[in-house]
Amino acid sequence: MKVLTGALRAGFLAAIVAATVLSAASASGQTTATAPRPVTLILDLGPDAPVDAERLRDAIARELGAPVVWRRNADGGTLVVRQAGARVIVSFDGPDGRHDGRSILLLGDPAQAQGDIVLLAGNVARDQAAQFEPPPRPVTPAVPPAAAPPGPTPPPLPCDATGPRLAAAIDFVPWLGVSTVDQGRSIRRFSLGALGALSGGVQGLAVSGLVDLDRGPLCGLQLSGIASVAADARGVQVGGTVSVARSFSGVQLGGVVSSSGSDSNGIQIATVNVVAGRLTGAQIGAVNVAGMGLRGVQIGAVNYSSDADLQLGAININASGRFLVDAWANAEMGLLLAGVKHGGRHYHWIYALGTRAADTARPWAALGLGAHLTPAARAYVDLDLIDELQLVFPSSSTLTNLYEARAVIGYRLAPQLSVFAGPTYNVLVAAPSARAGAPGYATELATSSSTVFQAWPGLTLGVEGL
């Protein structure tokens, strides 16, 4: 009996030990299975973004409850935070291949900007990654809602506008001719104005000696000696002095002014070009204005846009672009320059003044154009072409120019401070008696009695901030 009792006790103890081991193993397995997987974070923010990269990473990790790492292809997916003008786009690619993304306005306050990005990153990631939230509770299928009533019928396209139509009509001036009868309400295939014409729109050709007025859409070609005016222009609008449209899609030409009141697509060419809305295309003129932004290029003496892909001119203003103060030295010449760098996300203009320590009486001015690349959150690459001109050189009628091409690598030490350095290639054009500090190893490309051309490789070092 004692033997049997001892065997029962031993069996009971063994069962307890086995149950404990199995329970621990099961708990360990569950912990491993539910442990959050690391998430890759990729930052593509502008140098003026009011966000610290490391603080942002730590805050996102706390929000997700998962490790957030810089290395690529982490098991938990990839979170990308990218700046696009005045907005930040946050997207998440989950480990199962699904993708989601949203955007918000980037505020100037660092704390508010970081908080907004963190909240958006948490929402986007949780929408796509099950490991960041508990499994959803089963819900009773809801009764499908009743079908919504059909919405209002969209308005017809400009070229599909309805109304009375005429194959051809002639006016002497607006309201004198066919427009006297129809009050300028008819849509014309062909409209002719001796001095001017008035119509309800043109779907074809409109020609007037001085002024052509179309109350409705222009779908075709409108020509006038002084002013062409249309509600919506789809095609080509040409005014000897002024071309005006509420919006246009195509080409708008004005001798003095081309103007559009809302979003437009195409090319504007005039002395002064104005689009109050957003333009997708190009503006070519002495003064170009795109009030709500430009997806394209502006070419002129003065260019203004709230946001532009590219501006080519003497004065270029991008209201939401980069504006930085630069100072740099061309080491082999002893030339020191300081100025501003201004432009869009991936381009900039450089305006600077400087001097050589060995010749302070003759100042220098610089004008440059460059491309801006951002391969990493803190690093950037600038590819610049700069014309550096010596302003005063009384002993010769030949201007002293230094043409410089450079490729610099910059590193952002703080949100508003960077350092950069890189190689340069320089071509000096100067009088033989004034080589403006060319180094002794410079190669002479050509020479004449009035001008010498020299070239050499060099090095530039600088700082950038605001």
C-alpha cells in the first residue's frame, strides 16, 4: 500500500512539472509570435523642415509600439515620410504588399509638425499592418444602406456647351451686326468682326480686326488685332495686345498681357503672363506670375510662383521654396563669396558678392544655377554652374570672368546649418596682365593681345544656413 501511495505521489508531481513546462513553452511561443517586427523609416524632407530625424524616429516607434530602424527592408514594412512643397506625404508598405498613404500640411512649429507626422504615421501603419493593433472583433453584418439618390448631373464640357448655333456670323463692332439680333448669345462656327465681334462662343475660327469677345467657350482659334477675350479657351488664343480667358487649355498669346483667372493647362507667351490659379505647362515672357503654383517652367526676367518646378530668369521668386544663406571659398584662388540660394525642391539660383584677400579693391559678383539632390535625410548633393564676375578692373577693357562648374556634397549638422565641400572646374577669361589669382598650375587654353583663357581644377568649401 505504501508503494502504491509513493507511485501516485511521484506521478502527480511529474504531471505538475510537465504542465508547468508546457505552459511556459506555450507562453514563450505566443510572445515570440506577437512580438512587433521592426519597421523601416525613410525620410525625404527638405533642409528647411522643422523636424529632427532622430526625435521623429523615436516618437514614431513609441506610437507604433514597435522598433523603427533606418535599415531598409525590415520585416514589419516600410514607412516613408516625404515632403512635397508645403505638405508632407506619409505612406506605408506593409509586409503583405499592401500600400496606403495620406498627406497633411507641414506646420512651421517643430513640436506641432512632429506630432502631426507621428499621428499620421500611426494611422497609416495601423490601417495596413495587423501587428500594430489587436485583431478586430467579429461584427454582425450590417444591413446594406439604401442606394443613394443619383447626384447632380455634371456640367457639360466647355466644347459641349449647348445653345443657339450659327454656321457663320459677321459683326462690324460688338452689338452691331449679327450680335444686334441675337445679343451675342449664339455659338458660331466662324466669326468675323470688321473692328470687333461679340458671340456666345466659338467652335472653329474667330477673327476680328481689333477686339473679339466670346461670352462662352472658345474651342479652336481666336485672333484679334488688340484684344481676345473668352470665357474658357480650348485651343489657341491670340491677341495683338491682350489675351484674356477665365481658364485656358492650349496656347495663349498676347503682345503685352496674357491672363487667366483660374487653373489652366498649356503655354502662355506675352510680355506679362498671369495665371491666378495653378498652371500646368509653361510661361514665357518678361514677367511671369503663377499665383497658385506651376507644374512646369517659367522663363523670363522676373518669375513668381507660390510653388514651381523650374524658374529660369534674372529674378526668381518661389514663395514656398528653399531660401538659404551660403558662404564659400575657392581655396586655390583665395576668393571668398557670400550670398543667398533660392529655389524649388530640386533646383536653385545663387546670388552672391565676394572678394579676394589679395585684391580687396576689386569686388566680385556671382550668379549661378544648380540642381539639388537629396539621397538621404541629412545629406544632399548640389550640381552648380556659376559665373563669377570681377566688378572693377580699370586697367583693361576686358571683363574678368570666372566660369565655375562644381559638384558639392553637403551634410546637415542641424535643421538650419549645413557644411559642404567638393571639386570644381574653373575657366578664367581675363586680360593678360590681370589673371585674377589663377593658381600656378592653371593650364593656358588660348591667348591673344587682349584676352587669356586659363583652366584648372579646384576645391570649394562652405557653410549653409538661415
